[in-house]
Amino acid sequence: MTAPTAPAHFDVAVVGAGPAGLAAAFLLARTGFATALVAPATRPDDVRTTALLGGSVTFFETLGLWKEIAAAGADLAVMRLVDDTGRLLRAPEATFRAAEIGLPSFGVNIVNSALTRILDDHVARARGLTRIEAAVESADLGSERAALTLSDGRTVTATLVVAADGKKSRLREAAGISTTSWAHPQSALVLNLAHPVPHRAVSTEFHGPHGPYVLVPLPGNRSSVVLVETPEEAERLKDLADEPLALELERRAHSILGRFTVEPGRQVWPLSSMIATSHGARRVALVGEAAHTFPPIGAQGLNLSLRDIASLAEVVADDARAKKDIGAQEALEAYEASRRLDVETRTRGVDVANRALLSDLLPVQAVRSLGFALANSIAPLRRLVMREGLTPTWSTPRLMRGLDIAAV
């Protein structure tokens, strides 16, 4: 519910109530900042799923939320990559096991609606956090504070605004931050399904000629599906009746989980990539899809966003302890420096991997196959790939190393 007597000024105003916005608001309030979360009521019907891996597990453990999140998701203990392109040069199958790097699992896969409900519940009970269910109509980004005019007629001011308002971010535009973006010749069909054969915490990714087809464990004998295809084929599959679609998905999965039963809710998402030229300007800090987007390959999306949030909280907490202006350009530049390498390497890396999979050039296929073979056969390299794939060691925020942060 909208707070009827919300104060006019906050240390931080977080705009956007997806998982990234909810996590940012909760963390910043817990860190000691008077925080407003500004967004319309959260939609609970998102059937997409998120794999929370590595540092994201530590992020939520440190905040005391992990047990509840883990109970609503399914463990990911093994990740299996299968070249199903049918090409002359095919990569060998690669299997990555969490136990090899001393972990019970890489993380969990959870339906977005379940994750959002958990975060929403904790946001509603968090001290120092005011939920304002309204949209931002305009932003006046002044030299000393930012003023947000809301759809309900109110004006909220803040020392720092956190833009978690998605890839079409109005706050990014208001701050004058440009982007570099490019489209991919693919769309992703997303849905969930049931099957009789247990997945045994194994995520299987088939690499087809038009993109990956991923079966990711959900609680029980269920899995989430991300099938990347040409836009025309993705729409064709989406429009099939349940039984023909289930049969087609089972065929593509070589029946490894038995007969499929498609669950309600299907979505098709055109694929694109975007990187903001800066993570902050004019008292606005970008997190999540306001700062970067890329295809759902390698389970990087929300994990990268949570590193944004943890890094931003670390920077502004350090500045608050030093009695500095948390929304000043100096703070935003420190945040930008903490995130640029991680965001560039992940976004560009996913793009290169996707282009390599789509390429029909034999030299590209040969290099890709060699990379898989080396990662699968050389144990130290395989362990390095797993650790760095979970959380980059060169830019791990303190919170993701289990070290709590506070502004005072």
C-alpha cells in the first residue's frame, strides 16, 4: 500500500520494483539510508525463471534471505553443455559439477514471480524503507538533490536516485546517459514444463544451430525452458497447442526427461544487447537492465545486476561514513569504475559466444570446439571457468564475500 504520510525527502529513491529494484531498496535501507521504493504495484505473474549463482547466493545469505529463496527454488548441482548443431565440427560435451569446486550446488533456479513475492514481503517489513506505489512522470536532477514528480501528484526528493526501471529507463534518459545497443537475429521462447524423469539438479543446455535450448531444474519433476530460435520459429512454437509443443520440445531434448507436459504461460522475447556509456550521472545511478541487457545465455542477467547493487551500496556506504555527498559525481564515478570491466566483459563475452554458435565458418567452429575440449579435459582450467563464471574474482563486492556493509 502507498504510505499516506511518506516524507518528502530521502537519502535514496529506488525507481523500479522488479527483482533488481526490490533487492536494491532492501539493501540500501538495511545499510542505513532512508530509502523510498517508487514503482507501481509489483506484477506477480512472471513465469520466467532466474538462476541465482555464486556471489548472488552470498548476497542473499548476508541479507538473511537465502534460506527462504532456496526453499522456493531448485538446486543447480551440475551444468551440462551439449553441441546439438549437427555440423561437421562439433564441440565435445562438457560437464561442470559444483562439487569439484567444493560447493553443494552452483545456486538455485527460481521462478521470477516467487522471487519477487519473497523480496516484496521483506521490503514491506524493512525498517527505513517507504514503499510508494506510483510511477515517475518526470525528474528534475539538480546539483544538490533530485526531485521526482509522481503519477499521484506528489514530489519526492532524494540525494541519490537508483534507476532500476528497465532497459527503456526514463531516468537514464533524464540523466542524459547514452547507450550502445544492437539486435540479435533471434527470439527466446520461455515456459515451464513437467516431466516424469527426475532432473537430479542437472541443468542441460543443448546448443542448436540457431541458439541454445536450456532445461533448468525447478522444484519437483519440473524444469524451466529457454529456447533461442529464429523469431519466426519462436513465434510458430509459441502458437502450437500444448501437446504438439510438448512433443517438439521433448524431441529437441532427445527425451532425456521423458514425456513433457507444458504448463500455462508462454512468452517470446526478441533478443538484444545494450550497454550504457556510464553507470551514473546527475545524481542517478543505473543498476540492472537500465545499465545493461543481453541474451539469456549463461545465466548472467540478474547475477550481474546484483553485483551492480552490491557495488553501489559499498561505494555510497563508504562515502556516507566519510561524510561525503552520496549522490555527487565523485561517488557516481567510483561506482562506474567498480562496474565497467565486469559489465563489458560479461556483455561482450555473451555476444561473442552467441555469434560463435551461430557462425557457419569452419575456423570459428574449430576454435569453439577446442575451447570446449580444453575446458572439459583440463581440470584446473575447468575449475577456473566455473569459479569465474559464478563471480569474477577481480571485482567481487564485499557483500558477496560475506562482509556486511553499513553507512554508519
